[in-house]
Amino acid sequence: ITFLYKIIAGSADHSYGIYAGKIAGLPLPVIDRAKEILNQLEFGSNASGLPPATKSLPADRHVKLKPDANGMVQLSLFDGLDHPALEALRSTDINSLTPVQALQKLEELVNKARMW
């Protein structure tokens, strides 16, 4: 194996992270927020001063974010979102499932996600 790239300190001139998140199936509000943050970073805004963004979310899905002691906000993918598949996932003890039950649960969650 010959590595063609070297990791160095500093910012990259281009990233495919948002694209990778999109094809990985991240929720659209997360992708939109990532684009907003990238735009602010590219044009010199201070990332640590970014306000919590809920404007990309539908009105009934605003996420309540609390800044830490330094005023920083950690964005989460799923906190505060009420979706039947997420609720079922949160209430599932995955350590008690057999492999077959896990596949059945996965099918159930996929079906719930598609119906929403």
C-alpha cells in the first residue's frame, strides 16, 4: 500500500463530509445545518459563536439545545426528535435480542421510518 496523502495540521481546502453524510442517510435538517456551518466557516465566521440552529427544522421539530459552560453547543442528530422508529429504538434492549430478533426489529424500524 502506498499512501498518497499526508495528514497535516490546519484546514482542508475541500471536504466531502456533507456529501458523505447525505449518502449515508443523515436527516435533511442535519445536512442543511452542516451546509450553514460550512458556509459560515468558509466566510470567516467564528464557529464557536454559532447560535443553535433550528430554522432548518420544521416548526414542530425544533430541538432544544443548551450551551455548556463555555457557551458551546453540541449538535445532536436525534435528540429532541420524536419519530416512531427512534422511540422504538430507544426502548429496545439490543443486548437481549437474538440475531433473528435483531433482524426482525431492524425490519420493523425500517418500515416505521418509511411510513413517516
